Amino acid sequence: MVGRERKELAEQAGDVPVQSGRWRQRMRDWLTALGLAVALALLIRIFALEAYRIPSPSMEQTLLVGDFVLVSKLHYGPRMPMSLGLPFTAWYVPGVALPYLRLPGFTEIRRGDVIVFNYPVETGPIDRKTHYIKRVVGLPGDTLWIRDNVVYVNGRPFPDPDLMQQRWMLQLRPGARLSPDSLRALGARNVSRSAYRAGLLFFDATVAVARHIAHLSAVDTLRPYSAAALLQGAAARKARREEDRGPIYIPGRGDTLYLTPRTWPFYRELLIRFEGHQIYPRPDGTFLIDGRPGRFCVIRQDYYFVMGDNRDNSLDSRAWGLVPADHVVGKALLVYLSWDPEQHRIRWDRLFRPVR
């Protein structure tokens, strides 16, 4: 009996290293699988696809607040990291900037594409700047005008997106009534009344909704919002100059820009921040460019003019200038999830909707 018990104890003692070895092997397998999953997710995020959430109404009604958008980096070519830092975090090594490099894509940026890009106005590493999403209106080599709320590209009106939203002014017929609730029921948003003119209402809506409202019997006139239309004399002319823009030439790689006192304010940030020139205007109308007098600058990369589909509620190229090519992240493909922050529910009708 004693010998048998000793044998069983010895066998049990011998099992300990076997079980320990199996446990360590399983841990190594799990860690390997976890490492491969993290590496695969990182590679997909850098080279193929990335998800973003829409935080503002600047693209309504095309994209709504709470939409989760899948963005392709393969279309225009994956952009290599431009800073050193921890993946999936905001931490990076200050003062270390990697050169701009983009792998080949299978398409060029086209007029009308909805793109995600890093906000050019911010400072710091390009790929660490805040992500914005807008629609491309002007390409390198285009000349753009904005007149009476209409965008012209190379002399032709830019086709408005189907769900583009803008501000409208509605004047009621004398004695007629139209409640804000009735306008909201027809699809109008942000309805308000004028405090200075009787029967004048303002609201945001798509062109389709505005056309439907225009046929109401109570409506006298309906037109796009314009601050100049509400003013008179010098104030109206000043407002018109601020609303209208152009002609604006959108430069591309290899172009030579001719600087004048009129064009200098628009291209100033582009030439100094993104092209790396040192430029100072001179009293005689010429410029000191990189230490030499002149008027010409050669452009090193492409630029794009972008606008939000919610035209009167969007900070875009009209406010802060052009988007450099090295700031472009990718093309918005589809809404894979949508959460209504006001109703606290999923918008089921928007799931897997293509971005057009």
C-alpha cells in the first residue's frame, strides 16, 4: 500500500509541470491571437477603412448628427502616418514629423465627392488634427464663383446635391397666416419669425421641401436667404460683397500663382503654412518672396474647395480656405449606423445608406 501511494503521489507531482506547460502554451496562443488581431485592426485602419461619427449639422440632410460613416482610404490611396505615437490614442511625440507619403489609389478625387480630411486651420501634426467631412466643389485648376447663393465652377452652375439644405426666406401674403408647426410638418427645420418685418419667416430645408412650401396659398414669395436682401443702401452693398465670392482660382501641383494685393489675402495661409514660403507684401504692390522681390510662386501640391451640404450652417472653404492634398484622409462610403441623440434611438431607415 505504501509503495502504491508513493507512486500515485509521484505521478501527481509529475502532472504539475505538464499542466503548467499547457497553460503557458495556451497563454502564448491567446497573446499571439490578440497581437495579430490588434495588428490587423491597425493595418485596416491605416490602409483601408476607418469609421467616423458625425458631430455637427454642417452636412444635413445628406449626413445627420449621430451618423456613423465608413470612410475608404483605398480610393485616393492610403496616407502613411505623419507622426509618431500610440495607435488609437491622441498621444504622439511632439516635434517629430514624418514626410508626407501616399500610396497609389484606384481613383482620383472628383468634384462632388464627400471626403474626410484633417482641419487645415489647426496646428500640430497633420494626421493628429480634427477630422472634418465636406463635399468637394472645386478641383485643382478650377475657377469658382459664388453669386446669389449659386456656386459656379468654370462658368457653369455646380449641381446641388439632392439633399442639400439651405436657409430660406418666406414672405406671407397680406393677411395670410402660416404657423411654424405647419412648416415643420412639411419638412422645414429651425423655423423662426422676423422681428422687423411682418409676415417674414426663415427656415432650413432642401430644395424639394422649399418647392412644396412655395405652392401653399399663404405664400407670397420664397427665396434663398440673403442678408443683403434685408438691408438697404451701403449696408446692403457691403453684405452682398461678403456673401458673393470669386473669381477664386484653385491651384494644383506645378501651377504658378501670380500674386496681387487682391489675391494675396486669400492665398496667404496657403503659401505660408502649406507651401512653406516666407512672403511679405511691399508698399509698391510687389512681394518679397523667400528674400527676393517678385510676384510668382510655384505650387507643390493640389488643393480643393469644399463646402457643407447645409450651406448656411457650415464652416468650410468659404471661411478658412482650401484643403491641401496632404490633409485628405479618404472618401465617405456609407452610413453603417445612425443614432438620434434627441430621441435616443437608432435611425433604422439610415442603416447602410450610401453617401451620395
